Amino acid sequence: MHRYLRGVADVSIVACAIGALLFAARATAVAQQPPLQAADLILTNGRIVTVEDGAPDAQAIAVRGDRIIAIGSSPDMQKHRGATTQVIDLQGQLVIPGFTESHGHFTGIGQAELNLKLMPTKTWDEIVAMVAEAAKSAKPGQWIYGRGWHQEKWDVKPKENVEGFPLHKSLDVVSPNNPVLLTHASGHASFANAKAMELSNITRRTEQPLGGEILKDASGDPTGLLRETASGLIKRGAGEPKPTIQDQVARERKILELADKEVLSKGITSFHDAGSTFATVDLMKKMIDEGKLGVRLWVMLRDANERLAPGLAKYRTIDYGQGHLTVRAIKRSMDGALGPRGAWL
């Protein structure tokens, strides 16, 4: 054989050998590559909004646990389908990313589920009627709570009012023996009946608290409206049997469960909680570990400075429980709110 051709042959043999080795290596790698994990849920034939510049929309999505594992066409998702995968044909319906609540009070939402829901009310008389109904089934001395009223959303002003706010005597008529406390929609004011103020020792002689106001009528008597820090003068639960530790923990867990259910039902998957205590954060962690909270929480701590300072470093948390809890801010109120007219304007 010609020396040149022999060299070519040698090179060809070497090339073939290398190619065989590469093919074998590739085949081994493919064989060793772990199979795709099956999705728990696949949504197909929909309009998926991704909010990704490169691929703003898609037809299908695959989910495993609480993470999206694939987005693409409906045929693309078949490789993620397993024996137990739930497949939902959206039939053209829209799927969008979950909403993020930028400022809310998580426990307040849960508490509202246990109390009178005053947000939809359009008149003060409607609120009085709700309290009257609650008083019929309340135990003697049991407190009646509600939240969500806003005087600017009422169709008409109460007949008797001070600065557009009602007088407590209308509540006293329907609930003379049960203390009533109704929190403003903003959370920056509350309204109490005579029994609640009596149990809290709030009278015409009570001094105005720093950072708050007991609204009074022309004769100097409290109307029932308590702005800002004045709401803290109310002794919630006074006169009721003191709950056991077990009852208290059960109620706190129920509040978080109800809040989680409510926000998720509205499409909110991330929630900026504007002020919770160390104890509430501890309970949030525990319930996340138990798989009882589905929403992702970004929490601001709220407590007195002397309690906050020693605990901040310990409680600083980022993406705990696979991203379900972050604690990395504190809440401070520097002024009042516009709704109940407690701001310094």
C-alpha cells in the first residue's frame, strides 16, 4: 500500500475507534440519565401567561409539588405525565401567575373570618342590625367583634354623628350587656359600645393617649370612636372566662388557617404581612413544616423596641420552608391613617 494511503487508513481506523468510543460513552450517559420526574398536575390546552419576555405565553404547564417544572405546548407536557398525574383540559381558559398582596395583615384576615364582616355594609343602620343579630346568640358577657366598616362608603351619614361618625348609644340599644368592638377597615380606629368602654374604664375623664384620640361629643362624653392608639385602651375579652392555653393556641392556628384559605381563594399566592409578633412567626413556621400553609409569606416584625432588639438577628429568615416564609423587615407607624382621619394633616 502506498505510504500516503496507509496513513489515511491508519487515521480512518483511529477515527472510527474514537467515534465508537464516543458513541458508547454517549449511549452510557443517556442510559444513566435519570428519567423525568412525573408531574403532579398538568394543565393543557389553555392560555398560559408566563410574564417571561422570551416566551410570554404557552399552551400547557406541568407542576410538581409547589414548583412549575415545565411550560410549553400540550404535546410537550406528555413526557411529564405519570400514572398518578392529574391532567386538566383547560379548553382555552386563561391561567395567570398568582397575585402578590403588597401590604396586608394576615392574622387580621383570619380574625375577620371569625367575626362580623362589615366590609360590604352601606349604612350604619345595617351594622347595628348585624350586631343585634349577633347579640341574640351571644352568651352573657361575650364580646362581639367585627371589622371592615368605613364611614366614607356609607350611602348616608348616621342621623346622630360627630364628624360623620355615629354615637355608641345606637349599639347600646341592641347590645346592652355584650361588649362590642368594631374595627375600621384601615385598622387604625375602632368603635366601641358603652359596655366595652365600661369594662375598659374609658370615661369622659380618661386622658387622651399619646398618638391617639378618644372622639368626644359637644358635652365631652366619648362617642365610641377610638382613633389610632386609643383603640389599645380597650381591654379585649374583659369579663369573659380566661381561655386555656390549649384554647388560645387552637384559636391562633384557626386564624392562620382561615387567612390562608381566604387569600388563596382570591388568587393571592404571596402575601406581604405588615406586622406580626415573634410568637406568630413561630406558629407560621410550625404550620409550614406541617404543610398547613400554602401561601408564601413575607413578614414584617411588629413589637416594642425592647422586645424587638434582642430577637431580630435570630428571626431574620429568608426562603424558609421552600420559599414559604421570609422575615426581613420591621413595621413602624409614624403617623395615623387617612380613613378614620387620624393622620396629621
